Amino acid sequence: MKQYFAPYLCCDMVKMATAFNTTVEALELELMDLVAGEGVKIDSYNKVLTTVKKCEKTQIQKDVVALCDTLNFKTQELIVKTAILKAGLVVKSNVPMSADEKPSTSQVKSSSSVSSS
């Protein structure tokens, strides 16, 4: 039945029932099971089966907006990282250093400049 309806945007269920040698009511019940979630609407009053077209333009616009949001986030992230590096700030880890490890000169410089402020 899906193959019968596939090339059409709209199909008369009376003609479909005649082609499949069944009643319109039996056809309608069978179609309800077949087209659930397939983008097809059944008009029981007018006995018409119609295809719901998905708007590709809307989907493209949603994809572009999502891509722009990602790009904006990554750009802001890079700006913040660059500002941190330019300011000479160092992010210290929560892992304590062992006794034989010494902080690097950039850590000492950043720590002393921050504490003197």
C-alpha cells in the first residue's frame, strides 16, 4: 500500500479501496497501522490520504543557528584562553606537589604578582 501511495501527494481512499478490492473502512483501519509516524494524514471525513511535506528550509535554518551557536561558544572560549595566557595567569591544579618538585618560574611570577596586588 505504501508503494501505491508513494508517488502521490493526495490519494482518494475510495479509489484505493477499489484498487485493493476492499471496503473504505477496512482500508482506513489498515492504513492507520501502516502510516503511523510516516508523515501521512488520513482525512476520515473526506476519505482522502495526504502527504505532509517537511519544510527543508526550516531544517536548514535550525542547523545553521545551531552551528552559529557552537562557533560563538568556541570563539568566546578562545578569547578567554588568550586573555588568560596574555595576562600570565596560571591555573593551579588541586594535586599537591611533592617535596622535590618546585613551581615553575611562571607560577612563581604569577603568584607573586597576584599576592602583591
